[in-house]
Amino acid sequence: MRIHWFDEASAFGRRLARGAGLPCSRIRVHHFPDGESLVRVEPTREKRAVLLCALHVPNAKLVETLLAADALRRTGVRRLTLCAPYLPYMRQDRVFRTGECLSQQAVVGRLLGGAFDALVTVEPHLHRVRSLSDVFPGRARALAAAPLLARWLSRGPRRTLLVGPDAESGPWLAPLARACGLPLAVGEKRRTGDARVNIAFPELPERGIARAVVVDDIASSGATLASAARALRRAGIPTVDALVVHALFAPGALERIRRAGVRRIVSTDSIPHATNALSLAPLLARTLSRAAA
């Protein structure tokens, strides 16, 4: 089995290949003046391949991902796995208003399922869906980032409060709080726009908390983390940090979060960003090496 990656994922790809003990190849992309892409892969003798894709710019990268999958099939690959540390379009898992699409299962899941035999990702947004297998029709693995987050949290002060910004985060964070031996507070969120969020915490520990860590699976506008931080600071918690799995961070998001009083922002490297401090490559490498055995 061989790992193939695009240029923007080269650093992650090298770490992944070393950890999995697998050979690797670069995918070349030529962009025509009209915006179309021509994808070229290295010819390979392996019948199994992994395509590593950074999909945080999904509207552009999804097409190139499908083109690369076709190119690999044409070199003789029979079993193709998509390794996407961040999987986009998972939040629209329900038709909330008449006239909307169902991007998660009906569009993106079906599209990728037609090109790949298997999918490996980390913490996809499945809050209203039972499992990744309900989204992707092939063999699907959704890996948990909790062990990596727990190791980082264990290095901090014991008087730490783990914070989930909304009700959806509660079931996800409860096992992490138990594993770390930390109290957990879950906020009540009301969203009125893409960057307009209000979060309240009806119940917080009355004393003894030196630091709160707000944990979120996806951070884009930064509004959720900022609103949670302001509420925690108003409650008298002196230090607020943020821990994020997928750091999408739109322009202006970091400034918004820091203005709200967040001291430190830490993320995994599922998406390349200045806040990256936790690498997902070992986690994904273990899964791929077992698949290659």
C-alpha cells in the first residue's frame, strides 16, 4: 500500500508515511487559466493506495480529490482509501428549512462513496447521525481525538474546568472529563447568525477553579469560543484556554477569541494553522499500518 498526497499536505504526509511504515508519492496538480485542474499521480505497482487530502477548502479540493481518485484507479489501484483528517460538509446533516440540501449524506457522502472503497477521518461532525457508516457507503472509520486531548489536558493544573460550549458537546466531552478526572460544565448556546452567538452557563463550580479549557470539535468564526470565554471570565474564572480539534479559523477569528480573554489557543494539525500543537499523524498512521498488514 502506498500513500499519495497533494502538496499542501506534504509535511503531514511525510509524518504519516513514516509512522505507518509505508511508501509515499506526491500528486501534481496543474491549474489551467480558466480554473480547471489537471491531476497527475505517480504510477504504482501497488493494488492498494491511500489518498491523503486536506479538505478545509472543500469547494476546490473535493473536485481535485475525485480527479486524483480516478487517476489512481487508472494506474491499477483496486482498493482506494481516503484519509481526510478533516471531513467537510458534515454539519448540514438535516434539512433545517424547506428548500435546503442535505449535504452530509445525500451529496458529499454519496460522492466520496462512489470514488473510494474506504474512508478514515478524525472527529467528523456527527451530532445528529449515529455513525460515519450512515454517511459514507464504504468502510468508514471515525477516529476519536480524545486520547490526544487527554494527554494535553493532563499536563495542565489540576484545578481545571473542562467546558463544552453547547448541549451537543456534552456527550462528546463527558468521557474525556472522566478520563482526565476533571469537572465538566456545558453551556447553553443560542445562535442568531454565522458570527453571532450567545452562551450562558447556568451552573459553574463556585470556587477552586484556576483555569477553564473550552473544547470544541470545529472552530470557524471563533464566535462560539469567544462567547464562552466572556461568560467564564464574567463568572470569575481567571484563566481561559481553548482546545480545538479542527481549526478552520476564518479571517478575524483569532483576534475575536483573544479579545474575549482567551489566553492560549491549541489545535490539532488536521488543518495547517499557527495554533497547531497536537499531531494526528500517529493516530492515523496506526490505523493505516493495521490496514496495510
